[in-house]
Amino acid sequence: MPDLTPEEFRQLGHAVVDWVAGYRDRVAELPVRSQVPPGWVSRQLPDELPEEPEPLAALLGDVDRVLVPGTTHWQHPSFFGYFPANASLVSLLGELLSGGLGVQGMLWSTSPACTELEQHLLDQLALASGLDERWTFSGGGGGVLQDSASSATLVALLAALNRSSDGRWRDCGVSGAETVYVSPETHSSVAKAARVAGLGTRALRVVDTQPGTQAMSAAALAATIAADVATGRRPVLVCATIGTTGTGAVDPVRAIAPICTQHGAWLHVDAAWAGAAALCPELREPFDGVELADSYCADAHKWLLTAFDASMLWTRHGRALPAALSITPEFLRDAASESGTVVDYRDWHVPLGRRFRALKLWAVLRGLGLRGIREHLRRHVGWAGELAGWVRAEPGFTLATEPSFGLVCLRVATGAGEAADDAASRAVLERINHSGAAMLTHTVIGQRYVIRVAIGSVGTERHHVTALWELLRRTADQVRAAQVAGSPALADSAAEPDQAFLHHSGDQPAVLAEETSDGQPPTAERRR
Amino acid sequence: MPDLTPEEFRQLGHAVVDWVAGYRDRVAELPVRSQVPPGWVSRQLPDELPEEPEPLAALLGDVDRVLVPGTTHWQHPSFFGYFPANASLVSLLGELLSGGLGVQGMLWSTSPACTELEQHLLDQLALASGLDERWTFSGGGGGVLQDSASSATLVALLAALNRSSDGRWRDCGVSGAETVYVSPETHSSVAKAARVAGLGTRALRVVDTQPGTQAMSAAALAATIAADVATGRRPVLVCATIGTTGTGAVDPVRAIAPICTQHGAWLHVDAAWAGAAALCPELREPFDGVELADSYCADAHKWLLTAFDASMLWTRHGRALPAALSITPEFLRDAASESGTVVDYRDWHVPLGRRFRALKLWAVLRGLGLRGIREHLRRHVGWAGELAGWVRAEPGFTLATEPSFGLVCLRVATGAGEAADDAASRAVLERINHSGAAMLTHTVIGQRYVIRVAIGSVGTERHHVTALWELLRRTADQVRAAQVAGSPALADSAAEPDQAFLHHSGDQPAVLAEETSDGQPPTAERRR
């Protein structure tokens, strides 16, 4: 047959496993951020598709020669950018099993195990995360693995639109009166979901934060919703975040929930990054009130050791997603579905087909145990606390916000004013990323440039954090010295061509910047 | 660290590779369809999440004990249901490399190789599939890997909504005047996309087919659109299909395209299953006119040997997707993006994060070469032709439609009328699926029950097709004999409890049934 035989796969599969093991063994020695310019990777690739089969060695050779230099190493232990992407080795075992089985889990009947293992694990993880029985299938709710928190947000919005219209949305679409509520720090995926759902970004309401914080003000939310209701708008969804992308801020879910209830708005809680921490009872305080939400999302592929993609979405309303997304006329539903004993997960998300994603999550849970997972989380939170302490104690730095879980936000202090601190902070980040020794991204708080240190990579050990701190201090010293000397390269790092490129493409975390560069998301409201 | 060390992964990874090799070695001996009732899998699973790590042997033991019996084996060589799900072993090598690298390809800058390899391969595959330069990045178009054709359809619709509104859709949402055109045989994902996009299913127009065929009538499309335009509707998107889910019908793209152009409607061509065949020049005739479309989709994970998920979406309008989906204010775009030399793929789909999917496609292309891939496709098409010939020559069967690529649609002939043929066809399908010897699904053409034989699994050899034909003949003989004897079990196979369950859940291909059971999709038009 035109595929490997199982015996060939055995041989070549071992070689690829060895390649992966070797890569993870040496990844710490590679520059974290890719050093190649645009087009470099493409130029290394063959002009034509191969007509004849090639040996695996040719592929692996090109992976080493082209892809590795063209890769920013998210699995590097000194990757502190964005949020972690925990592609643990133990999860890859489950991923491989999933590929081996190669099933389509769109319906229960197309592979019962694919559906039931997912239901089972999500029920158990809900309870282990402090949610109550109402979030499990047996309690009338349930969970599903989405590809990403963006998709989870979209699905929550669709369920909200359907509920809010008493089901008219399915046939009649949106009315144009719907409104959606976020804070300036809410992830841009809510704006994207509103656009995808046909509401347009003008349906977004950006609710003020509590003064001096990055957390949504419940009072401002109440006032904004009341004003909308007074003008005939229909509040459909409020997105509260536990652990915002910029600074890890926590919206007050317990205070927000009754406002949503009062107005019939769906409360979605986005804990994409921080949600993993709820597995540790002592880290659960910021999750206060989540059980009052309508839906709740936490990514297993960020900080829960599971290779992308595996975003966990739970809802208390187990029928809400199928009610919104099913397109099977009732008379065609099968007996098993009708009996309520099976779930057809295709009605829980936008795509029809679906992989056996639960297997990699199962491999993590069984391979590490809850104890191992909690150790993983606690280490990072502990190191973030240590790093924050060092920053506090160091006159050359300021802590921009209190640390949140594994995230520390800091600025370089120059003693020469906020603008000089901005420039120095940016220069430090650029130099470090350019060096390849570590990878950092930034955010902006109240117009001020802030370096984010997101501790959470699978391979990160305490000594990587201490090394980063030494690097930050050393680089800040260099930058401050250059600033005093009035170095033109510092004032405008674009002066050097290579730096210019790095400045504009590599160091620019556009994903974060778009949401936070002026402290507000890019809504239609603001563009006007 | 709380993960496997690379050395541990080497050991355990080899064991999992061996498990996969062993599974594929023996999958042909397993019953194709899972035999377990609802809840069985769940009941076998541990009540509690493990507190302590468990050895890999425990996981693999449970995979064998619980998951394998709970699995419908899509990789079985006698899986002829739905459409094939080609999780080739060679593609798993690429999948594993992708997991090993563990990158997030949301932006070019977050991993240049992830973006550039995808661009490069999709450019080459466009040309190899008979599309012209305008569908490549260098020609102003470009391709992207989506998770599924459903998502590709949604993205095409969003781009169409944005274009059709001159960009107002981004901020203002849908107007309610938009209309979307499908045939009765179009995949239900278009109805789902219309709902997700906020149009409601009432925006769907179901255009008649050409008499005696399952292909959309271009004349009827022109008339339907004209009527809508006359009443102030705005035709936004027409979905033409090459290889419908039910019978593999081919809509006349060349005749449809000018109608779309005339009315400014976006033409999306869905060749999710059949698209792979365009790599064989001699199979390209049904693709006549695709270069006139605005977007075109073919799934690498159906019949192109690539493990789910990898749906290839191309468009001639390389700026259309970012124009619709980008949420980065222009002033924040980075220099590389602005220069036009890089693509940020997050603006080409709904999710933000993305896996390095191109690697598994690369592994297939290089591991098998175009020659191997074409052999894979040609074998299935050849066997489908043979099977159709056997059906034609056998008085006990009728060919329901001409074979399409690897798909053969047939009915059991009883000589006792259409209703008896329906019952016999259904009974044959149920008996075969129940036996576990092969897996088939059905469709309905003009109220008549039709057995589909979708040839295309990676492991399928000619002898599996001949064995299926023998099984069909033998089972049909038994069913006809029982019919003559007036067996009550045949008249209503639900009489036997186990059969009842199989009848209602296992054999019911709800995905197909929902679109074709009465020859029409479940649109709002029809529900009224």
C-alpha cells in the first residue's frame, strides 16, 4: 500500500521519537527566538514537490537544517513570552496514540470511546478544579475540548445568542440589538467572536476597570448594561477573565454574576491561561464565583502540560450548545441521542470532524498524576513570587503589578522619568530577545511599557529563572549606561538594520499589543 | 521536572510507536464498528483522577481493554463508511515532529518555519492540483490549513460578508438581507456556517438540482438569485460542491461562476473529499472551472493520507481573509507584516493559536512522493469502477448513481418494488455493520435508501473490496430469503433489542441523513 507498513513505521517511528528526545535534550542550547528574516525558510525549501518517495533521513535533515533555525522555541526552558505552550513529552504519548487510532469523534456512534473518555475526564477535571456537580454531565452541564479558547468564546457567544432570543437566532440570525461586554484587558478573541457571529465590533462594550487595577469594575458593568437596556439594546454576553493576557488581572466574577443574571446575559469566564491553577486548592481564591457563570474555559495546552490543541470549555447548561449548533432535524436524531445517554460532540463546536483529543489529556493525568501536575503549577507560582521579591528589592527595577500566578510584570527604573523607563524597558527586552538567551514579551499599562515574564514552560527550572533575573539586571545596567552616554542606538534601536527588523517584527507581540498598547481593545467604539 | 525526561520519552515513545504499529497490524482482525452500548466506556474508567503517576503500561492496558473495544476503527481496511479518514502512518511521523517542536504559529514571528512551510506547500499543492498562479501567494492568492472543511466554509462566508459589504460588516455586522446558495446535496456545514455567522438558516436558498441528477442546476441558481435580488436580498455566497457527501455529485462550477460574478457573490467550491483526486491529471475533469471560484477547499485528512486535522483552503484573494478577520489596528502591524513578505495566519481563521500542521503534510509528500499519493488515489478510483461494474452485472443489485471517484452507491434489488428494495438495502447494511466485517453508511436519493461504499482507507487493498462485494451478495441473498419468508425481524429489525440499538444509533449516519434523507438539507425554508 502507499503508506509505511506497520513494521516500517516501527523503525521510522523510533527514529522520530529519538529526534524529538534529542531536540528536547538540546533545545536549551538553541537561541530561543528564531533568528531568520522573512522568506529565509521558504528559500531553503525545494522548488518542486517530490515525485518519488524520499527516505526519512532527508526529511529529518531538512527539519534540522531549515525548520529548527526557523523556529522560535516555545519549549525552550527560557521561553518566558506570551503564555506557556505546554507540549509536554508525556502528552505526546497520548497524541501519538490518538493518531494511531485515527478516529473521527463527530458522533458518539462514530467512536464511543472518543466521546465518553472526553466526557469522563472533563467531568472529573471540573470537580478537581472546584466546580460543582452542575458543571458535569451527570449534573446537567458538561465539558468539551475545543481547539482554542478563541473557539470556546465563540461557542459561548453562540449559545448566548440562541438563549437570549429564545431560539429565534437559529433561523432568523442576529437582530442587531445585541451587546457584548468586555474590559479593556479582555482577550481580543471576544472582539473576533463578535465579528464572526455577525454582531460587528460595534456590539462590543468596553467596561471600565476598577481604578488602579486591570480588573473590570462591576459597578461600571452594571451602569453600562443599564444604559444599553434603556436604549433598547439586548445584553447577550459578559466575558470575565481570570488571568488577563496582559498582566494576569482577575475580574470580580462573584460581583459580576448577579448583574448578568438580572439582565439575562450569559456570563462566560475566560481562564484560558490561569485555569490550570484551580487544580491547586491554595491557588483557588481568584476563581471565587466561577460556579455562578454560564460557561468557563481553561486551556490544557497553555499551562496544563497538554500539547496544543486542547481548550477545556464547560457549561452548566448541557443542552445549550446542541440547542444552538445542532442542525439535525429532531425526527432524525437517533435513539441513543434521544435517550440522553450519549453526547454528539459535533453539536458542541463549529467543526464537524474531531480528533481524539482526550487521549493526550489522559496521558498527562495518568503519567504525572494530580500530584505531578500540581507540582508543575506550584513551582512556577513560587518562582514568580521569588522573582517579584527580587524585583521589589532591586532599585533598578519596579514591579508594574503584583505577580499573578506565574506572571511577573516589571519595568526598568532609570531615575530619569517614565519615558526613560519606557525606553530602557523596551531596550532591555529587545536586547535579551536578540541575544537568544531568553524570550520575553511586553504589555502596556496606562501608556507605560511593561516587560512580562510568564513562567510556565515545561522545562523551566528555578535556575532558568535566576539566570533570567541576572540577565535582566546585567542588560539593564548596560542599557542605563548607554542611556546616560546618550547612545543613538538606544534612542532608536532601528538605526541598526538587523535590530530594526527585530524591533518591528520579532519583539512586537502584536497579539498582546493589539489589546493593551493603549490599555483598550480595538473596538469600533474606539476607532471612531 | 514534572514531565518525562527526554531519555524516558525515548523509551516510552518507542513503546507507544510499537503499540501503534501493532494496532495497525491487527486492526483488520477487529470488528470495524464498535460493539459497545452507551455508557460502557465510561463505566470502565476509574472513578477518580489518579493522585500519583502511573506507568505507561497501565495506560496502554486501558487503551486495549477499554478504548479499542469502544472504537469504531476508521483505519480498518474494510471501513467504507462516510468518507475515509486517512491517518496514514507516514503522516504520523510529521505529527510527532510537530508535537516535538511544540510551536504556536499564530504570527509569522512566533515561528517563521510554521508559517512559511505551510505557505510553500499550499502554493505547490495548488499548482499540482491544477489551480493557476493566482491561487498562490506569489500570485496574490494563497492557502491555509484549517481544522476542517466546516471551518473553511465559515471563513469563506466571513470573507464574502466582508467583501459584499465593502468592509462594513467588520464593525456593523450582518444586515439581514444576505443570502447564501446551496443545493439539496450541499454539506450541512454551510447551513451551520450561516447560523454561526448570524444570518440564520433562513438566509439559505436551496437551489434545485438538474433533473435526474444530484448536481446543482445553474439555471435554477440564476433564477433564484434573480428573484432574491428583485426583492432586495444580497447574494453573498454560493457553495458549489465537487463530490457531494451523499453520492459524490459534481456541481457545474464553470456554469455557476459567471452567475456569481454577475451578482457579486463569492463562489466557494467545496471539494473536501474529492479534492485530493485533482492531483491526478486524468481525474481532473470534474474540477472544470474551479479556477473561476473565489475560494476552494480540499481536505488532506480525508483522502490525502494526512492525519486529521488538515483541511486545505485556498483563495484567489490573499487579502480577503485578513481583511475580514484581522483585529490588529493598522498602526500596530509590524514591519514584516506591512512589507507584504510575511503572513500572520491567525488572520486566516477563527482560532488564534495554531499547530504546525504543515509538517504532517510534508511528511506525506516526501515520504510517498506524488507518485505514491497518485497510486493511492488511482487504486481506489479503479476499484470503485470495478465494483460498479460488478453491481451493474448482478441482477440482485442496482447502481443508484454512476460511481464518483472512489464512491459507489448501490441498492439491493428484490424484484418486489422500491419499498421492498429500501427495506432489503437497509437490512443488508445493518447486517453487515452488525457483523463487524465491514462498515458502510447510507444516503437517500429521491426518497430511496441507498448504500454507499466509500473506498479510500489507507489500508484498503483490492481483496477487501472483493470481500465486501461477496459479503454484499451473500447478505443480500439472506435478506431476500428472509423477506420472502416474511420474517418479522426483517420488516422491523428493531424487534431484536440489540439490533434495535444498532439500528437507531450505530447504523444511522445522522451526518449524512440530515442532509439527504429526503434529498434536501434541513433549511429553515423546508422546516416551515
